[in-house]
Amino acid sequence: MQKQLFTKDWTCNGKPVTLPHDAQITEKRGADVSNGGHGYFPGGIYTYEKKFTAPAEWAGRDILIEFEGVYKNASVSLNGRELCYHPYGYTGFFVELSGLEEGKENTLTVVADNSKLPNSRWYSGAGIYRPVWLYVCEKEGLRPESVKISTVSIDPAVIRIEAPVPVKADIDGIKGEGTDFEMTIPDAKLWSDETPYLYTAKITAGESDTTEVTFGIRRITWSNKGLFINGRETLLRGGCVHHDNGILGAATYDESEERRVRILKENGFNAIRSSHNPASRALLEACDRLGMYVMDETFDMWYNRKNPYDYGIDFNEWWEKDTAAMVNRDFNHPSVILYSIGNEVAEPCEQKGIEAGRKMVELCHRMDPTRPVTCGTNLMIIGRAAKGQGIYQDGEQKTGAGEGKKEKEGQNASLMFNIMASFVGSGMNKGGNSKRVDELTTPFLDSLDIAGYNYGSGRYPLEGKAHPDRVVFGSETFPQDIWKNWQMVKKYPYLVGDFMWTSWDYLGEAGIGAWSYTGGMPFNRPYPWLLAGAGVIDILGNPDGSCKYAGTVWGLQDNPVIAVRPVNHPGVRVSKSVWRGTNAVLSWSWAGCSGNKAVVEVYSDQAEAELFINGKSAGRKKLKECRAIFKVKYEPGTVTAAAYDASGRETGRSELCSADSGLTVAVRPEKTVAKPGEIIYVPVNIEGSNGVVESAADRLLNVTVEGGELLAFGSANPCTEEQYHTGSFTTYYGHALAIVRAGESGSVKITAGGGSMSGSAEITIK
């Protein structure tokens, strides 16, 4: 079996493109074309074409095309004849090129129909946004994803290999053969988040039909005593992650997914929830390499729609195929330790929904008996639905006790939930505490291997007595609750982890998590709001105070952390969101703000903290829940925090400095040498001569690239009319980011400037 990328020389609506390609990100946003869920992007129909000649050596072989992801309603044709239709935008699919004309030019056409909105509760992107592959397969031979490798035991290490045809396997010189056989691996190195060791199996069918399969040897077990990886108790320090790649839109690149996983791991996370759809293959491969556990999720909705044109239309016909596609593709990824069959679905309030859930669990178990199955369950939503107060039902928005009104086209059906959540706030955590809701949800929750609770932390202390055999975790939680939640994770063996909403910011659900100085309700903010503003890491990859607070609670910070709420809005009342506990950032550089009130947060797991401004003490306070808040007047210079243990001994200190005068544009590529065609991330900052980023001197910058291609340039500003593909964008708290594809040789030069300021950098291509 031969495999090759099939991503070059395509057109989209007649214009040349290289895949992956998000066709929606360059569309003109506007208040009248979409909704806040989609980020005010319009939809469209996108026709992709690729012309190619089939070489003579393909004769007598099966030619397959794999589409890792097309959003959505994809129709694939060859030479004008339709070959397949695939509605779901998040599962991959294979197409056999029957009718291929050998030795002649062929035309492969893909039509992605994303014209009917709303069809998602977040920015989806559109078109062929994930990679495309071509496979040349022997008749009756190996096929992509046909070889499955699982761990039978770890002491000794025994693996099972399953294949559709007889094969021979070679793993570091250890050999085996058959269609379903076991192999013992002496002195095996086990895979985990701390030791992500990967093996490669060379699989051969017949004389020369070969493929390579990467896998890890690791065993998952779970009980009311905890979750165990290779026999070691494991607590999940998790974060929810949407599929988009920030300023790139939905386009999925290996380098982008690797960078995201790396940054998450550097900030203390050891688990990702792919909310609310199957993750990209590139993300899973990065998790395999770097050591990150994955909760792999299928759908955001079942047969009841959350928006008029979402997957609920296709669920009954397609759920089995799409669930199987996810499990089949992800079977060999050691990073995947949980399958999730949905997110905040109300259907389990009725018997039909309970049965639907059981069928999905059974399918996952049948295809893969080695992994537990869960669901992101909102107990309050199910409880309300049972009383006729359902929030989501076939694209309608329920407004009261059983009363609903048909949702207007273009309106986001998640609005009602966001409104309710904003008013209920942290009280939602107790929405599943009643005996009635417990009895109602038990049949569904007991069908799961591990129960995932969205905003249901009130149930945690009750489960040991109410359901002594149940294993649970927080599948979606408020970041500001991490201290309380983590104390319970450490206390109750059956509570195995926490996934905050959300670890990485994303496009769409405009302003749901933002703290705004322009007023308005903290949900579904009006155009030109673009980002959710909910991530503890922004869309550029910069962590904020909430992120470092979580790291402190997890015991991963050696020294105190200082975070400062923006100082450059004196006297303005901030509009807060329930999905954010603070908007503090890691900066003490606020030009022109001398004398303004400053709220400084210090995080430490010690007993007390003291704050110093330019060497002068601003007070000493006890740390409560790993945090102390100081209200001071801002003055440029240095702010220092010292931490003290219970005996008064200083255990560590840290500081933040202001940017020196003489600001400039600093272009700082994350690597100085790149391979041809490699994707490179290039932070572009407003900095002082001391290299400190200035947070209060934002300006419009223009970026140009020589020797490469500028894929995107932008900042983490959640409310803007600027677009990421234009090469022009205003920094936000001093930060911006350029993403560049390297040329084939020589070097890449990136230049950024605005007004009298400019900077540049070069990257060598090797």
C-alpha cells in the first residue's frame, strides 16, 4: 500500500489553493449575515477541483482518496460522476476512485455545502479544511486503518494484532504472523503522559504489500478506586479544546496541532477533551508524541437539533457510521483513553434517548473493548427537559415551562442556555443535586463506563454514597472553580479529573467568556465580537492569569505567580462572564497609566504572599484557595511577589517589569531554521528595549513575507472587524502573531511595521 499527500494544485471556486483550506475564514463578516455562534461569518457553497493524470502503474490496483475532514455536506465526483456523499463535517471518509481513466487527465470535484446557517454553536469553518491523502492498494490487500494493535497485558508486555488478511509483523526485530495473533515485547517501554514511548510495527501482506503502524503499549483500568494507566493512578488535568486553529480558522496543520499540544503541556495540562467532535489526526499524533491524554468526542447533538441545520438532521441515519469512523481511525492512538458519545444532550430525559445512548456505548465497546465510554452530561439540562423546559429541541429555543417559539433562521439556539447559565452562574453546579434529577439521570449514567459531568460539581461529594460503583469526572467546569474541584479530585478516589471550559480560546460563541469594558450582556455579544474569550490560553497561545492559577493549584508552580487585571480602563465598570473568574494577564507594563487603580492577583500554594512595588511593600496577605488579591496604584517599574510558608519562611519570589522607553516592533520566530513548506509561527510584539512587551500601546501593523507565504496575521482581540488573511492587524495587549509557510529554498524574511516602527527576522530553509 502506497500513501501520499494529495493537497497541492487544487482550486476552490476557481481560485488556486493548497489544502488544508478554510474557505469561510476569508468571507466578509457582518451583523446581518450570520450570528454570534458562527462569529458573524456567512456561509456558502465551495467547489474544489483537482486535475491529475493516473500513471500506468496504477493499473490493476484500487485507488482510494481519504478526506480527513470536509465541512460540510460533502459531495465527491470523479469526471462528473458522483462517488459519495458525506454530511458530517468532523469525521474522515474514504472514496474509491472507480471509473478512473488511466493515462488521461481526470478531474476530482468536491462540493462542500455550508450555506444553511446556523448549523453549529461555534465557528465551524468550511471546505476541505483537513488534509487529503491518496492510497494505491493491492487487490485483496491491506487498506488504510485496517490493522489494529491493542495491549493485552503490560507485565509481561503482550500486544494483539488484528488484520483483515494474513500478515507478518516486525517490531524492532520481534516477529509474528496471522490475522489475529499476539506478540510478547521483552523489556517493553510503556506509553503514558510522562513516558510517551512509541513503537512502529512493519506490517506485510503477501510478498510486498507493506504499511507501518505506530502504537504505544499502555493499559487503561478504572473502578471506584480511580483511573489507572499502566497500574498507576492518574488524575486528569484537563482542558476542553475546539477544533479551530485561531487566526488560521479551521485549517488543520501538523505544526499547529503540535504547537497547541506542546503549549498546553507546558502549562500543566495532561488531558484534552476534543469538544465537541472527533479531533484531527494531527492533534492525536501530537498527543501520542508529546504525552497528552485525549477524551475523543463524537457529537454535540443527537436526534434533537440545537440549531435548525445542524447534524441533528442527519443523526438517525449517520450516527453509527460516524461513530465507527472515529473509533476505527483512532484505535491505534495510545493518547486516546476515553470515547465520548456526546455533549449536553437532553435526550436521556426520555426512554428513546436512553436507548440511543446505550446503542452508541455498545457500538464503541464492540469495536474497541479496551477503552471506557463517557458523555459530557449536563444534569440540569436533562432535569429541565424532563419537566418540559428543554432548552434544545429540534432547532427550537424553549423559553419557559414548556413554551417554545420557532427559532428564527440565523439565530443561535445555544443563546437560551448561555443566557440561563449567565444568570444561574456557579449555581448550575448544584443543578443535578436533587433526588428527582438523580433518579432521572441514573439509567443513562449507569450505561456509561465513566460518567462525565458538565457543571455538576455539586454531585461529586454525593456519589460515593448514592452510587458507590460509579466513576465520575468533571467533563466541563468553570476555570475559577479549579481549586474547589481539585480538592475533591484529590479527596474522592472515584473522581478522576477535571476538564475546564476552556483551555484554549476559539472562534465563535462571540464574547461568551469575555470580560468587556464596552458593556452589554456577557453572552452572544453583538457584531463585531468574534472570539469566545473563554480560553485560559488565548488564540495566539499566550497563557493568562487563570492558566497559571490552575498550574498553581495542580502543584506545578515553584514560585508565586503575578497577574494583573488591565489597568488601562480607569473608572470603567467591567462586564463579567460566568465562564471567566478573572481577566488578569501576566503584565506590569501599562504605558500612560501611572496612578490608575490596579488589581494584582498573586497565586501560590504557600501560606502568605507579600507584594512589592519598586521595592516598597504593598502589604502581606494570607493566601486563600491559593490566591491573594492586592489593590494598589499602578506605577511603572517592577512588581515583585514573595511567598511564605506557615512558619514565615520565604519560599520563593517572582517579578514582572515594565517595558523600557523606545518601543519597537519585535519579530520573534519560534524557530530559526525550517524545512521547505513547513508552517512557522512568528510572534510579533510591541516591546521596549529590554524585551518586555508593552500592554497599553497597541497599533495597527502590516506584515510582508519574502521567500514564503503569509497564511495569517492577527491578534487575540475578541472584538474587531479586522480579518486574519489581509496582512494587516492591530496588536492586542502588545501581542500579534504571523503564521508563515516556508518556501522551497533560501530563507524566509518576515517584516512587520506600523508608522515609524518596524522590525524583521529571517528563517533559514534547510
